[in-house]
Amino acid sequence: MAKVGQRGNGRGHITETPDVSHLKNVEVSHEVSDVNVSPILKFVAGLTVLIVVVYVLVLLLFDFLNHREVKREPAPGPMAMSEQERLPPEPRLQSAPGFPGDLAKSAGEGGSDEPKDPLWEIRFLRKQWNDTLENGPRDQSGRIVGLPIEQAMQKVLEDKVLASRSQQNPSSNLDDYALSMPTAASSGRTTEKRK
């Protein structure tokens, strides 16, 4: 029986799959769900144990080599800088080595070099800054060497008032306020008073 559109010797379309349901081989069978889980689990367990053993062996090897190198390292020479001498110069940034120790010493809490809480550090620094602004800067011996900012502003205002009065008073000598500047023609050897 020929279908419409078929040509040739009675075959169907070439890309169609032929019907093979009538072919059977009783001796050959394959079940997709036949997987033996026990060898797979044994392999994974063995691999895990092997990884742990190799990790421990490598860790012990590194520890052994590290101790051997520490023993070989020579003692520092007599001219070598100490840890304190190798610190960066002042002022140190918050994360720089030596910063927490210096700050703790100035706070009177001993000079431990272990990091403090950053909030503690900024609170202490603000306290120092506010003290400097209110009482004036101090030198290394603790004496006040400047004026508090309020007194300094008051003094500037008083100086301006005095300067404006002296400008009104013609008897004041302006040469007292002149600067000694080198002259251009003398190449800096002689000076003249400039206002």
C-alpha cells in the first residue's frame, strides 16, 4: 500500500526509524539500576583518609623544616637595630607597628604593643587634641609652650586693635614693623628695611 507522496520501491521516508520491536535476544540483558554502591563508598572513604594522611605528613614536614632553619639562623650582630629602633618615625599611623604602645604609654597604661580597640585609640587621641586646644601645646617635659586657641584669638584681636590705633597715631614709628630684606642688586649681601 503506497502512501501519497511516496516514490520508488515501496520504502518510507529515509530518516524514519525502522520498527525493531520483533527482534529479541534473551541471553543479553542490561539493567540500568544495577550499580554497586559499596565499592564507590569504599573508594571515597579511602581517598578521604589518604588526603588527611598526606595533609598531616606535609604539615609535619613544614614544621620540621621551619625548626631546622630557626636553629641555623645566626644571632643578630652587635650593630643590628632592635625592634624599637626599626619602628617608623613619629607620627605613626594607627596600623603602624609601635603606635598602640606609644599611645598606651602616653595614656599611662603601660607600653604594650598589642593593638587596642580602634575606638579607644580615637577617643584618647581626641582627648589629647581637645586638651591641646583648650590649654595650649606642651613640650616634652610637660610645660605649656603656647596659648590656648581662645586666648590666641583674643590676642590677635587685641594686636589688630593696637595696630589700628598706631596707624591713627602719626607719632608711631613704622620702621619698627619693617622687615630686613636683601636688595636685588646686592645678591643678598646687604639688606634694607621694607614695609
